[in-house]
Amino acid sequence: MAKPKKRRTPELKVVFDSNSIFTDTAAFLFKRDVSDLIRANFSHPDLSIRWYLPEVVRCEREYQMRENGFALLSSIERIERVLGHNLNITTSTITEPRPVTDR
């Protein structure tokens, strides 16, 4: 008697591009809808989902986040003048590598 074939779990591969993850905020790598989608579909018993973020897309998003940060520097300088306190946020603070935060 032949062994029954083991069913292979179907696999869905999701590859993100810059447009699908873009958000105007400098604080998060992905927009909220994408983060929610990933969380809601993190685990399925009958489907294996693999999420891919190509390096070029990650680099482009990091660039966008840094540019948003640079645009805010003048506001920080004005706040420092109002407070009379140096917050010590500079261009190097923005460009230094740090862990990326996801929602």
C-alpha cells in the first residue's frame, strides 16, 4: 500500500516596493496599513507567507526618513531658542545608524 503524499503548505511571497511602504513620517519604516497587514497575517496554519524587503527599497526608505529629519532641524533650532536649552540634535544625530522602529 502506497503512503499518502504529504501535502505541501502553499507559500505566498510578498515583495515590497517603495510605493507600498512609503509614509510621510520619519519615525516608521512602513506605513501603518502595511504594518497592520503583516501583523494580521503573521501566521496561518494553511499558508506560509514570506515577506521580502529588497535592500534597495530599504535604503530608499531610510533616505526618505533622513530627509524628513533634516527638514525638521530648523524647527528644533527654533524650539532650542525658545527654551534656552540645547537639545543636541544635529545632522549627525539623524545620519547615525540606529535600529529601525516598526509600529
